[in-house]
Amino acid sequence: MAAAFARTLTESQIEEEIRIGNKWREVVIDRPVSDDIKTLVKDDLLEKWHHYRDSKYRDNIRPAWHYEEYRTTLTVPEGTIETEDLHALCNKPTAFYWLLSAQHLSFHGTSWVTHSIIFQALLDEWLRCYDCKPNIEYGHCFAAPIKVSETGPSTLRGVIDAHAEVCRHIDNELRKAKDDAQTPNSQGTKPDIAKNYFLLPLFRAIVMVIDNLDGWYNNGRDKSDDCPSVRRVSRYQNVLLLLTGVETGLSAPISFQSLIPQSLFLDRSDIKENDAGVIRVPLCTAIQFIVALEKREHLAAGANSRYYPPFEPELCPSRPVVNAEVWADSHLFAAEKHGWNVAYTDSWEAIRRVKAGLEGELFYVLEPWVPPGAYNWKTE
């Protein structure tokens, strides 16, 4: 999976891309096609298959992070949550609580909203922790985002207590889903929820909290061009890591001792500075720490690990084919049978992308999904 950023093009570069696009759309591919070209086309199709899965995954996780109406919201201190999708809370190593103090009023001043660049910084760092090849099956992601409403908890103790209730809520919903899936002729729950979605022990044990946007506001832009920088946000935006005190199911206790050299002033009136269960660190440090914990727990669990879910067929570009090689070969076979000029099929696109590349040109570039508002962001 590539990092999700758009290429920034000048007006002349855009015009050149349009010219190249028109050129290759009009090209007629004559048969026979050489074996060397077919090999390159198959490689391109295999890349396209993974690109399909990555794009579908990003589309699946986007609502929970970017759209207020799909956001899991903590409405009262007792831990009552409003969520449209149980999937968004499962198969995650932690929860990301967004306190009201780190939100801002919408353009019309009618609601509190969150900054999407924080999510993009989080996603970018998570991808780099896995060399851009994370497990993306069944909604697995770094965290479940939970927005705290005006009536939700404002203290860290309140967040920990509310998180315990959130976990109980998820447990109850998963139990209902499993019971529902075992009920004959039940129409209420898809079987995959009962089989492939879990509340992980690490999720119960540690949470991340963002309570201010000072790092983003003060250091999130490149001073040379005032352009928002995702990496700068990741380095300068700080977050809190909280231990809930629940260690059931963990292979070993969690300690923040290794993070002390990178820790920042807590600057909270509701917590003691020397509290061993709370630490403030840069966003990138927090992500790296939790990813390391997840890897630790996955290795400790061995064959029974639920931290990295199994292959998800629903992400594949076409069902029932769930194998990249079979999918690519079927497109090659169809192109050999019907020709390479059946417009806008995957094989039509792939061979033109390959031939354009051999001439040093770009055609239908497999660009990653770009979140709303990200077109003017940069990675460095």
C-alpha cells in the first residue's frame, strides 16, 4: 500500500498528461503481443489487483475518520457511544479519543469537528511502521477513532472509565452478533462479524488521547511555503497514552519506561506528573510504541493470534476470484481471445500503461486514494 498523497502538477504538466492520455487511448494494439510484453502486463495487472484491494480498504475506513455522521461519538461520561458500524471498533490495537479541547467549530459554527490532517499523519506513520504493507483485512487499522462530544468526559480518568464501558458495549454487540449468526434464518447479522471481528486485549489495555492541537497549529506547516506537512504534524503534534489497568489477555504488562526520554510535560491539572500510567509523547512516537506492542502480542499468540486478521475476500476486485494470479491470468486470457482494444477493461489499461512506461510516459497512473482536503498536503 502506498502512502496516500496526490502528485502536485503544474499547469504545463497537466496539459502534457492530457496529451499523453489522449495519445494512448487512441493507440491500437495489434496481435500477436510478445511474451515479454505479456509478462510486463501480468505484473501490471498483479499490481492493479493489490491497488484495488488497497483502494477498497481505504474507502471502508474513510467514513469513520472523515465524516462526522459516521464517526463513533462518545456522548456522555458513562461511556455511551453512538456508532453506525461495529466494524469500525473491532480488530484495532487501541482507541483514539479526540477530546473536545482538540476540536474546532465548523464553518457555520453549528458543530464541533476534527482535523483530517491528523488522521493522515497517523495513517502515514502507521504505514511506514509496516513498510507500507500493513495487514488491511477485516478493518484492521492502527486505531478506532472516537470523538468525545460536548457532554462526554473531559478528564483522563473519565476517558479511562468511559473506555471500560465502550469495551463492554462492544462485547455485548459482538455477543449479539454471534448469537444472531447462529440463529436459523436470521437476517440481522452477517456471518463475517461473528467469525472475523474481535475486541483485542491490547484495545482494552491502552488508549490514545488527543487533547490539543498546539503541535499542528504551531509546527505543522513548512515555513518555506506554509504548506501543511504530514510528517511535521506527526513529529510535532503531541498525544497522551493512557494505561487502563486492564491487562487480561496480554503476554506481558505494558510499561512506558522506554518512552521517558521522549516524553513531554503532561500539562494536565487532572493528573499527577509522575503518574506511571500516563505519558505525553509526539504522535509518531505513540504510533511506533503501539505498533511494537501489537507485534509483540501477535508473536506471543502464535497460531491463535487475532491481531492480524485473515485474508478478506470482500476487498478483492471481483468475486468469486480471490487470487491475484488467477485474476491476472483471466484478464490476459480474455485479451488474447477478444483482442487488446476492448476499451477501458483492465487489460486494455494495463498494456497501454506498460507500453507508455517503456517510452518514458505515464498513462493511467495507479495513484493511491487521497482523502478530502489532502491535495495541498505534502509528506515532508
